[in-house]
Amino acid sequence: MTHYLIAKIEIDDREEYAKYEAGFIDIFMKYKGKMLAVDEDPEVLEGEWPATRTVLVEFPDSKAAHDWYDSEEYQTLAQHRFKASDGNIIMIKGFE
């Protein structure tokens, strides 16, 4: 079953975050991830959306998402994101 990750990220240090971005896609693609949307100015229809970046990605299943997120190479790279930003990431199941 397809799973989606939605990330709300508040970037505080663009230079440090750029290090994360530089290595992201190569690792992400190894785990069958598909980038669906990245937006720094989403249209808020209701409520508040306090984030400088919103990301929507797709994985073929929960296992692929966890394999990517929990991988040593991603967690090493993610240290740049942790230093440069605060974020909230959720995973939701798609319809099937």
C-alpha cells in the first residue's frame, strides 16, 4: 500500500540546510521514493501553516519509507537538517 510523508519544516540556517539538500535525492531514490511536491509558499485554506518548506513524498509501502528514514546514510545526512531546521514529519497510508 502506498504511503506518503508530509513534512513541515522551519528552516533557520539556509547554508547548513543546503548541505542536506545536496545529498538528499541520491539517498532518497535508492529507496524508491518519489518526490511529489516541495513548496515554500503553500496556499493556506484553513488554520495556520507555520513552515518555510512543506514537502510531500511517496513510497511504495511503509517498509520502503522506514528503510529510507532509518538508514544509516540518511540519518547521517539528516544531521544537517536537524542543525538547520525544526520539522514535523508524518506518514499516512494511501487508498488501495
